[in-house]
Amino acid sequence: MLKLYIAVPCYNEEEVLPDSAEKLRAKLNSMMTDGLITQDSRIVFIDDGSKDKTWQLITQLHESDSIFSGIKLSRNRGHQNALMCGLMTLRDEADAVISIDADLQDDIEVFDEMVRRCEDGCDVVYGVRSKRETDTFFKRFTAEGYYKLLDKMGAKVIFNHADFRLMSRRALRAFAEFRETNLFLRGMVPMVGYKSDIVTYERSERLAGESKYPLKKMLALAWEGITSLSTKPIKMITRLGLIIFLISLIMLIYTLIRYFTGATNTGWASLMVSIWAIGGLQMVAIGIIGEYIGKIYLEAKRRPRFIVEEYIHD
């Protein structure tokens, strides 16, 4: 039997936490009864600097039942850092850790299958959505397009997988060697290697509260994933530069022809378009290069990814 911990990042989740906690407790108790996990398995909530009563609720849950534990970050550090905090804090305490968001839109009923795959020798078991019928057309189209774009950009991720996964103690200890500040966990975990597998599930609607990943944050995470896992954007700049250089040679020939035919007063429009196009490309190129320099700057400082203010557990 595995000693299983459930890592649940939370940010302003007071509306869903009581219901989610009860469902998780019932699920773990059922798994204990079935002999899948040990009696000292735990549910650990990681409070990412919430501004509501999330930490107060976590404390009350811990006092009412020792199956609940809590980690409080000193300030809000974002979902990826909060999840990383949970994984790194628990890596030596559990045989395996399952990460899941507090809204429980991911299906907790596949916990059993994840544990079985782990006992069969898989160090990482990914939860993969079988379909996206609960998403709007826009979200479904952009999400699936994003996974395909990541693949084209050289960033290898599991299609339709977010941060719902099981990791064994061995995988977590190996993952601890990844010390970068800019985190995109769904792209980093596959880099660990080791034997892995997937379980499929259908994602449900959020019961209460608001999504902590609106469009703005989703776009920021998408850009973080591309720039953290791939250098292809910089290589694309080089290719675009060569293409524009070839176009400039064509424009040079065109200009000389117009000059020798006496039509030197024409071409104002093409000149303006060329100036704006090249200027825009230069700004984009500088921006992309600046993004990578900024990441190097943050990595060089070696600041802590998170600071734990309090850890309540038995």
C-alpha cells in the first residue's frame, strides 16, 4: 500500500473549500477501506497568500480531523509556485503525491487508477481530459491550439493535461533537481523521464466561486510555457531577419529599375510600408530577446520561489 498525499493549491477558495475537503476526505477514507493506501495518508492544502478566509478554514479542518494538513505561504506567489511548494515539502513524507486544484473540476474518482498504475511501476501518472464538452468553443479551440503550438515550438507536453497528476517519491526527488525560477510544471515534469502513463477523465463544471485562471492569466501562463521550455522564438527572429534581408534585395532591384526608368517620384507607399514593417519587426524582436534576458536576470538572482510561513500537520 502507498502512503498517499493529496496536494491542493488554494487561492481565495473559501466558497469551494468546505465541499472539496469533504469530498476528498470521503475519497481517501474509501481508498483506505479498500486497502489501496495507508491509514496515515493525508490531504494537504497549500494557501497561496489568500485574502479571504481560506487559511482559517484550513486551520479549522486540521483541528477537526488530522487527515487534513496545511501549508501557508508568506505571500501570493502564483499557482505554479504554490504547487511546487506542496510537491517539494511533501516529497520525503509520502510514497506518492497527487496534485489537484481546489475546485475539484478534475475527477477524484481516478485516484484509484492512478495509485494502481503507480504500484505497477509508473513514477508519473498524468490525468488527461478525454474531451472538452464543458468548455466554450473559444476556450476549447484556443486550448487545443496552444498544446499544438507548444509541440511545434519544441516544448514537449502531454496533450490536454494540466496539473492533475501523480508523482512518486522517486520522481519528486528527481524533480527537486530542477531549480529554475520560471516555472511551467506541465512542461517540466515530462523532462524527469522515468516510466509514466495516463488516465483519462471528464472535467466537470466549477461548483462555486470564480476561476483563478481568467483569459489574462491563461495567456501569461501560455507565454511562460513557450519561453521557459523553448528557444525557438529567438531562432524564428533569425529566420525572419533572413527573409526580410531577401525582400530588401528585391526592393533594391525594384528601386534601381524605377530609378533608371525615370520614375523616382513614385514608391512612397511601398517605402512607408517597408519602414513600418521593419520597425514593427524590430520592436517584436527586441521584446522577445528582452523576455529571455529578463528570465536570465531572475534566474541569476536565485531568489526563493516561495517562503513557507506555517506548516500545520501531525
